[in-house]
Amino acid sequence: MPEVTALLGGEPTIAGSSRLPAEPMPDLLALLGDAATRWRLAPFDIAPADDAASAAAYRRLRRRVFADEQGLFDRDDRDEFDDDPRTVVLLARDHAGEVIGGVRLHPAVADGPDLGWWCGSRLAVDPAYRHGARRGGGRKAEKPPSRTAAAPRPAPYAASRAGRTELSGGAGRTADYVGPALVRAACAYAEGAGVLRFEATVQEAAERMFRHLGWAAVRPVTVAARPHVLMRWPIGRIAAAVAATKAPLGSLVGGLAGMPGFVGDDGVPVPGSDLVAACDAIVPSMVERDPEWAGWCAVLVNVNDLCAMGAAPVGLLDALGARDASFAARVLSGLRQGAEAYGVPVLGGHTQLGVPAALSVTALGRVPGGPAAQPVPGGGGRPGHEVRLTVDLGGQWRPGYTGRQWDSTSHRSPAELRAMVRCLAGAVAGAGADSGPGSGSAGSGARPAAAKDVSMAGIAGTLGMLAEASGCGAVLDVARVPRPAAAMGDWLTCFPGFGLLTAAPAGTPFPAAGPAQTAACGELTAGRGVRLRWPDGEETEVVAGDVTGLGPARGDDRSPAQEKDAS
């Protein structure tokens, strides 16, 4: 490549070097005779404002557009969001570096917490660059000759990489207009930042453009005595997480097995005993990438399953596939550490060498109170029941899994871990339950009607599963969800380490769960799916219907204990 670059008139460029070719890319493409690619290059790019001069240029452009040109403000359009340190400004610059447009993004409430509700505002474009115009006569680029007149052109796209949002598209197409390009870039940035509700108040004349870009009109509003429209960008992050992790289950395992009243549950009662069985597998890529962590998590997810059933863990069985003995030892090291921390023995298992990585664990737990005791079902909820989240906020994102796995367990003491995973075990047994130190029991009054541990579908997706199994829908109150310093979009879709969703009549005592905290943050409702409730009272749908397709778990097969729990 250095030789080729030199032949084209540029300086040699070595991989990893900060030096750039002397010749800009369009000139290189011209030398190669690639007129079609040159024609498709956008005449501008979009990135966050990174210096005071650019930010000042954007403010001058805003004042020119909103005060001088449109008369929406007397002299200046500055407001409290300009002083909010969380506000992000995206700027469109031409190839000379001149600011030709901009838009800002910010939390909807300037002095409130960031709940994942953001707004886009102050979209301003230099008049010389509106409607696809260019400086120097405002003419659009001419399309180069083509051998195939009807050849399809690449669709424009916006993408965010390393904090920079870039746009590519054909000259004269929608993506080539600065305003729509900024809107697309703002949407991409917001979703990448974990926003779950993104809105903009636009003038009536701009509604058509926003609709064309995929926005939905919410309602008419008035701003500065002018008619506007509140628009909302559809963010499908939660629905996508559900579709990727749980949606196929109904068609795959429906009718295959299951105990009446516990279909699709975290575990299943073993007939004729006081035992509950649970089984989980670890994603093979995670086993390969982080074998010790995979071993630990194989214990973690299984004891969490038993916890949601109201069972105390009594033993584990593992099945491990590994390429060699050295790799198997690393996985089993993590498994051993997890078993010791949670106080549950590994009873046996199977190990196969010379095969791709694979790990699954079966856990057995005991419901206190003997064979007559009933586990807590995942489908025992009813419309009107209060939704509670019990979750450990301590810890941090697992390295390599930011936004996907919250590690709240590896730093906890054995006593703390055991208190969390035994928090419901005593509640199912009533007055006879073990309420000794570390049991986490709060007595029979703390037994919920339904419970599920938060799985890879995240808090919102798992709530959808609990609601589906209970034959109803759910509303999650965003402002009341216990949350660490994490973006709301990440938190509601991640695996939180220890997280337990329960449903119970209002006034039911919260479970005592060691370092984990519990908050009432929603309710079960008539209907299907999951909605998020925001501080302004607005509700947005994030799961449209059933999560797994397995449907209600109870039917006419509910036990007397489940009927009592639901009352």
C-alpha cells in the first residue's frame, strides 16, 4: 500500500500511524476514475460539537434562524437546556469545516434525573444548504453516466461509531439534505446512548419530513404562540431484546413438557417430593471468551431460578464440553467458586473433552414445608397486583459486557449471596419456615402471588413473561425502578446479576434480601404486553403482546395454594 499511495501522489501511510495521506479521498477516487463513488459521497459529515468555536457557530446559526428569520424568539433562543452538561450538540460541517447545521439532544427535564426520556430540539440549517442546495449556485451534483440506467443506488444510512455519527447517501436524495441527515443522526445517537423515549416538538411545516423519516405524530401543541406537533421516534430496543431471546419459545417447546400451573416457569416441582428442578445453559461464545466467569454464572443463574420459585438450593449437576483438560479446568474453577460462595454442593455431572465449548447446569432446590408446600409460580399474578423489583445495585458492568451484564455478585460475601437467593424460601412455608440467620425469610406474609428472576430478556422482558404467564399485561413506572448509574435502556435490557420481579396485592411485605433493595415500580393490568409509564403520565408500549407465546400458565389447573396467593 505505501507504494500505491506514493504512485497516486500521497505520502506512505503505515497501519497504526497517525499520519494521513496528503491527498484527500475524493482526489484519490478521481485518479482511480471512480466517479460513481465520488458522486455518492455526502457533501458534509455530522459529529458532536468538540470545540468552543463550533458550538458558538451553532448558537449564531440558531439565533439567525429562530430569532431573525422565523421570529419565534425576540433576540435569543437560549434556554435551560443549553446549560445542562448532559446536552449533546450534533453539528453538520461541510468539507471546509464550516458549520452548516446542527441539532441538540438532552434529557426532557433539565434539572431532573436522566430516565432515558430525551428530546431533540433547535434543529437549524444554513439557508444555503436547505432542500439539497450547495454553496456556489445551489446546484445539485450531476449523476455520472451509468452503463445500466436502472441500477439501484445504495440507501442512505446513519451510523454511530466511537462517538461520531456519519452519514452516507446519494446526492439529491433525502439523506443528502442537511436537516433530515441531522434528524437521522440524532436518532442514532439517542438509541446508542440508551434512550427509550425520544421526542421532538416540530413546526407544522416540518411534520411531513419527520413522518417520512419514520417518526409518529403524538398530538398538536403550541410553542411560542405557533402551532407545533409533538413527534416521537419509535425505539424498539426492548422489543428487539425480547424477540432475540424469548419469542421463539412457544413454537419450539409448547406442549413438550411442563407441570400444570408452572409452564414456562423458572423451575418445575418434582412430582411427589418437595424438590424443585431448574436447568440453564451458558452461551458457548461466553464460555470460550471467559471460562471462569461462565462457570460462576452457571451457578448464579440456576440459584436465581430456584430463588424465584421459593426454593433453597440443595445441589447442582453440571454438563461440560471443552476442547482440552486445561480449558475444562478453568470452567470448573469458576463453577467451584460459585458453588462454594452460594453454599450449594456439586453432586456430579459429565465432562467431555475434545469438543466445542458447552456448559449447562441443573439445580435442585427444596421448598420448605415438605411435599405439601407449593413453589411460587411465575403465573400467579392478577390485574391490579403491585409489581416489585428486588435487585442488587452494587457492582459494575462486567468488563467486555458493558450494557449487557451487570456484575453484582462476584464482590459479595457468601453470607450476602445466600441471603439474596433464599429471600423467598421461607415465605412459602409459613410459620414453620426456617427463619434463622441468613435465611432472608420475612414470614408467610411476604409470599408473593408470582415471581420470576430477571433473565437475559432484561427487566422489561421478564416482566412481560410474568404478565403473559399470569394472563395479563403490565405497566412499569420508569421513575420508580431501582437503578445504578447506568443508562435506562441498558438497565432494562441487561442481565442484572441478581434481580427478582414479584407481583402481590398492595401492602404485602417486601422480602428481606440482604444487600438487595426492593421497590414497588408498576402493576399488572388487563390486556397484554408491557408499557412504560413516564413522569408526565405518558405511557409508551415496549412489548406489544406475549413474550414467549407459551401463554398463561394456569388455565383450570391451578392448585388451591395458587388460588389463595392470587387473592
